[in-house]
Amino acid sequence: MQTATWYSGFAKTASHFCGRPRTFALAVAIITFLMFFLIQNTQNRDTEAIQIKLDELIRATKGAHNALLDLEELEEETLHAFRRKYQALASNARANLERGSADTGTPEA
């Protein structure tokens, strides 16, 4: 009987404490904080898997530039240089379209 009395008192005190708005807000904040990290971890894993798949597609495609493998690890300036090359290719392709030429093919990057 002593155990039941102790547990009953503990349960009443805990429910009184947990029923307060501040405690509820703290619990929501903690859960939100933990969910943020869980979601971030999942997104990081998904992004890494996508990058590996893209690297494999580049590696397996005949004529693809293997220098594009693992771009996400390069320094910003190197990335900007690659971006400028591909922007120039896109600009040339649009100019060819305006002149009535096809924009297909595999020009050198």
C-alpha cells in the first residue's frame, strides 16, 4: 500500500507540473529542436545518395567529363569557373536557336 501512495503522490505532482503552459511550451520546443536534427540528418543522407548516383551517371556516360565528378567538394572559385563555362555553352546554344540552328549535340566544355 505504501508504494501505491508514493506513486499516486508522484503522479499528481507530475501531472500538476506538466500541465503548466511553460512546461508544455518547453516540451514542444525540445521536440521541435530534436525533429529538426532528425530531418536534417535524413536530408543529408538523401543528398549524399543523389550525389553518388549523379557521379555514377557521369562516370558511366561516354563522352562525359569526369572532372565534373564530386563537384560539391570543390572550392567556390572552381565551381564558379565551371558554372561560367556551362553558362557560355547555354548562351551559344540559345544564339544558335535564334539563328535557326539546332541546340543539340555535345560541344566541348
